[in-house]
Amino acid sequence: AASTSAAGKVELATTAEALAGSDSARAVTPAGLAARSFKATIGDGSDNDITVTHSLGTRDVIVQLYDASSYDTVIAEVVRTDANNVTINTNSVSSIASNDVIVLITKID
């Protein structure tokens, strides 16, 4: 068997096992790691509250927002609505311009 100090054979974790993050006997592929995060472009020019469906199966997520053109960090209220959705609230009278903000959501164990 492979270890951190010896080469060997490994069994790959399924996407579900990678999402669960609790199996220390299987290796995770880049695709398995990618399944633990979500990226979307949001904004429609009219809504102050935007629901983002990430389907990561947990409220234990880190949510980061940045402007799609300037890459400046965007500050907004994030509500972890349920295990698969967050709601982004700008807390202002201004809305997010169409496709103006990138949201990154990462599952945390």
C-alpha cells in the first residue's frame, strides 16, 4: 500500500467519498477535489438578494465574492440558506450588475 513516505498502489475515492472527506484510506483525484468547490458568475442588474445553488450538501462552506472585471473583493451578507444554497444580499439599494460578481464556494470539513 502507498503511504506518505512509500510508493505503492492506492484506491481512488469516489466523488461522494471526496465530498464526505472522512476516508483516510483512499486517494483523491483532482476531479474529486473540484467536487468540493463551486464557482459561478452572478448578478442580473435588478436583484439585491441572489440565491446560489452549490449542491455541496452542507452549510459548512466558505463564500468569497469578487468583481469580475477589477478582481476587487465584494463585501455582502451571505446567508447559508440550507445545505445546498446560499443567498447573497448586497444590503443596499444597489443591485449587482449583470454577470458582474464571481462567487467561490468551498466545502469545509
